[in-house]
Amino acid sequence: MFGEIMWFIIGLVIGLVIGFFVSRHLMQKYLKQNPPINEKMIEAMMSGMGRKPSKKQVNQVMQQMNKYM
């Protein structure tokens, strides 16, 4: 009885750990293929604030975004 419960708990923990890493990998792969923000969106956002962004400014913002993803 006790052994069966322990095997169940061990299997549950192993399944959770494997599931976490698989889902993490899939999410990172999805975000690389479909980034949540791109250069056009940054240009539109900066233009909406009343300034014309240079290519250098857009690249700096993109680098900051990619740094934290």
C-alpha cells in the first residue's frame, strides 16, 4: 500500500518536471518564430508619440526587447 502511493507520487513529480521543460521549450520556440513585437510596431508606437524614429533607435529598442525574452 505505502509502496504504491510512493510510486504514484514519484511518477507524478517526474511527469510534472518533464511537462514543465517540454512546455517551456515549445513556448520559447513559438516566441522565436512569432515574436510578439516587431520593428514596424515600434516605429508606429514612436510615431504615435510624435517623433520620427531613426533606424538606430528602433534597433536599440529591439535589442532591449530581445534581451529580456
